[in-house]
Amino acid sequence: MLNSYETIYILKPNVTDDLNLALVNEYKSLIRDNGGQNVFVQHKGRRHLSYNIKYYYDGIYVQMNYDASGALVKLLQKSISLNDSIIRNMTVKQNLLKNVSLQ
């Protein structure tokens, strides 16, 4: 069974738009090729960080929502953690209410 997940990662501020797009396409294809579905990506843009992360004051935020298995999430997390352009990431499981009717 596939669960809904949300992954947010922060890129270094000096990452170009071309590299950002290449990373998004790489992670989307990784999710789809390994059985993930409903991949939705939002570029949140450059934001000031509340505190420094590895001596960076700003970062480029990218949010991905998708349906996947736990094994796929582990694979995606490993791929993200090995990328030098990403300074922070977080994945959470979303508890979406499905087939709920209010009466």
C-alpha cells in the first residue's frame, strides 16, 4: 500500500536554476520509476533561514508531495543525503483523510 509523503529540501543559495530543475526531474523520475505516484512539486523559492546552516544565511526551498512505499522513501532520502547541493531535508508522512463524509 502506498502512503502519502511530503519531502522538503533546502538547496544552497548559489545553485543555478538549471541545476535546481535537473534535481527536481531526477527525484521525480526516481519516485516514478520505483512505483511512486501523484508526484507534485512546488518551488518555494529563495528564503532567509532562521539560523545559519553550514554557514549559509539563505536557501532555495523545494517541496515534493507524492504517494510511495516506505522502501522508496528510504531510497529517496539516501539519494538526497548524498547530494552536496542540498543543505537540509525533511520527509514526513501525511495522514490524509480519504473518503470522509460530513453529515
